[in-house]
Amino acid sequence: MAIGVVAAVRTAAVSTMSLKVSSKPEWLSLPGRYGVAIAAVLLATLISLLVRPLTHASASPLFVGAVILSAWLGGMAPGLLATVLALVGLDFVMSPTHHSFAVNEDVLARLSVFLLVALFISALDTVRRRAEAERPTVLERERIARAEADAANQAKDEFVTMVAHELRTPLTAVSSWTAALRAGKLAADQRMEIKD
């Protein structure tokens, strides 16, 4: 019976593992994913331009958010597109002469740090997607291993029960006859039969 359970679990596991799991949103098409990357960077650029004169804050957190959103919804390629667009947008926003593209040591250092962070975010999201795609397979393997262990444990319990019963039955008769012999409750002819 335990072998039948294991075979059924394996059959179910093979059919379950054959299903393809997609970690990208089904509602967002490929052009939509790239559109989200472009829109997120444009929105970060616009907000940075509007807020910077008021707060004098760094614009890079908005662009990091744009890259995170693009990588999360679109994957590695839209995340990299958002990174490149964010580099251009950051250069535009951070340039000392307003609304121009300039490359100096300060801007280059900031853009380099941003590039490293953005690439790390895109790579991290790729690893997350891979782990998310492998998760059902790993869970199914764990379920199979648990079912096999339970079946083996049940078979062991059945074997121990059977052995205990088989050992107890003859030992009970031997124990009873030994007690009767010691107590002297047997007739002489019964004692002779036991000795033979």
C-alpha cells in the first residue's frame, strides 16, 4: 500500500512540474513593460525638475525607484533600459548649467554610483524571478520526499506491529507452560509429554 501511495504522488508531481510558471505579470505585454520603463523614468525626471528648486534634494532616489519599478514589472531588459534612460535623465537634472547635458567629475561620480546600484537592482530582480519560477518545483520535490518518508514510516510501523505480534504469540504459550511447570499444576502425564 505504501508503494502505491508513493507512485501516485510521483505521478502527480510529474504532471504538476510540467506546468510552466511565469513570474512576469500576465496583464502587461512586452511593449507595455518597456512603456512602463520609459514612463517611470520620464516621471522621475519631471518630478526631479519640479521639486529640486524647492528641496535641493538629490534626484537619484526617484530614478532608483523608476529602475526598481521597471525591473519588477518588466524584467531585466526593461530594467536595463530604465537604467540607461535614468542615466541620461540624471545627467540632465544634475548638470550645473540647468537643462543641459554635461559630464564633469562630480556628475560622473554620481552617475557611476547610480549605474552600479541600478545594475544591482536589475540583477537582483532577475535572481528573484528565477527563484520564484523554481519555487513550485522545489515545493513539489519537498512534498514528494515528505510523502515517501511518511510511506516508509507507515511501512516500518506495520512491520514492527507484525513482528511484535508474531513474537508475542509463541512467547505467551511458552511463558504459560513454564509458569505451570514451576507451580507444579500439571499432572504427571502432561509433564512427560512436555519432556518428550
